Amino acid sequence: MQLSATAIEVADLSKTYKEGVLFRKLHQALQHVSLSVNRGEVFGLLGPNGAGKTTLIKILLGILHPNHGTASVLSLPAGSKSARRKIGYLPENLVFPRHHTGRSALYFYGRLSEMNDSQIARRERELFDLVSLTGREHEPVRRYSKGMRQRLGLAQAMLHDPDLMIFDEPTDGLDPMGRSQIRDVLDQLKQRGKTVFLNSHILQEVELICDRVAIMALGKLRGIGTIDELIENHPDASRATVTIEVNSSVQQLQTITQGSPVRRIVSANPGDLDVHRTGLQRVEVDATDQNNVDRVVDQLRSNGISLLRMERFRPSLEQVFLSIVGAVNAQPKP
């Protein structure tokens, strides 16, 4: 049997809750969501609170059932026992029983995954090395830092060697070192061909590690694609600009670049109004066409001006996210 190229397939998924005691209101947590996650990719799920991300994850795990639509995991019905065996899950706030050591905690979760003692023993050494907890496995979990507990949570999710990992806010509350360690683990999982479905609100992390991203808001899918694809669809993408820093005077630069696609020349010192004074200046060039940049660079160099720094502007994932979510929130309520 040939494996499907997709690890997760969601089609027209909807989920409605009933809220309230006396006056029962319907809350549409998911509205006709469709997406697919390829095998072997790191896929990021983004959205503000109340976007429907947790509901979607619970449906994939079989904790909730949709009112409409279908979801499959590794070509198996979402929530089926056979599908759950192939999933490793790290919840947002995993709490380990306080009496456990790192090693006994892994044993506990291994037995929950129907692993025998020898299978757990074979995996635990590799996993403690992978999550950088070797030498700390016999310490009580209550003495672990938050970063150590999070890495132990990753180890328990990977213990039964699942094909799909679903991580809910794996770097939440961690310091830069802890986040870097988690990113290293995720990178190693990808190199091993594992699929990672990642829910996070730390957009900088998502931009660093995810192959593709889906953005949700108010229960609907609002955007999906690679980081570059999402950025290219941002309204500010058409304002592509390259800023060139040089040591010159404003007057000299105006003379050299006359007739060139230079948007503006600004002094690095905003209080300096003397256009004849030599100093650090920034030349902003229209970069919608690379030929524009090449032309200005050639003009500057041919006039003996050294380029100290060049920086290309493009919208960040955070700007894309805020633009999409802001547009949704600005829509009139039905």
C-alpha cells in the first residue's frame, strides 16, 4: 500500500458549541476549514485567542468530533485508535506528577502508549540525548526548570516514535536559550522525515522553523502558504525597497543619482540639515525591479563611494498576521 503524500487532510470542517445555561447560544468555533499538511514538513498554525486552533487540534486527536466535514491523519480517520498510535502530542500545559523523575516519567508515558519495558529502555537514552537532558534523568521533575520540563514533554511525545507530532505552544514562556534548544529538536525531527504540526503565537519562532503556515481568525482559515507566499500577498510587498548606507553628502548623492529610481535620500542624523556636510546617509531605492538596485550601486561605486551596508525591506510574518487578523476584526459583525 502506497503512503499518501499528506499527513493531515481536513475538508470543510465545522464545529459548533452551545454556550450558556439559561439562554443557549451557538458558537461557531470552526467554519468550513480545509487544509492539508504534507508528510515531512513543519507546519505552523497561527491565530489569536478564539481563532479555533485548539478546537482543530482536538478534532485531529479525536477529543472532539466535528459537526460537519472530515479529518484524516496519516490516511486514517482522525480520532481512530490506529491514528492516535501514530501521533505524539505535547499539550500547552503538560503537568508531570511531582513524584516522578525524568526517567520514571518517560516510563509512565511509555506504558500509556502500550510500550513494553525493553522498548522504553531502547528509546529513553536516545531521547534524553536529543532533548539535552542526559545526566538529569534521575532528578525529580519538580526540580526541573520550565525549559527542562518542556524538553521532557517533547521526549514523551516522541517516545513511541510517531510519524506525526502535534505540539501546542512548545516554546511558550521559555528564554532565548530554551527556544533555541526546542528549535534544534524540531529541526532534527524534520531531518528524520517526521511531520510536525505546530501551534504557536510566537511568530518569530514560526518564521524561523516552519515550511508552511496557516492563519486562522474567528473560526475560518484566512491564509495558507509558505512564509514567502504569505508575504508576497501583503499590501506592503509592492513597496519593496533596498536601503544603501554610504558616507557622503546629500548634495553629492543627489547629483550622482539624478534620474535614477531613488525614492529618497535621508541623513542618518535627522537633525543634520546641511546638505553639503559629509556623513552617514541612507539611499532608499525602488527594488520592485532588481535592475534599479544594480543601476544605483554602479553609479555610487563609479563615483568612488563605498557601500557600508545594504538592507532589503520586506514585510515580516508578524506584519502579515496583524494585517489579516486586523482586517477580519474590522469587518462588521453579522
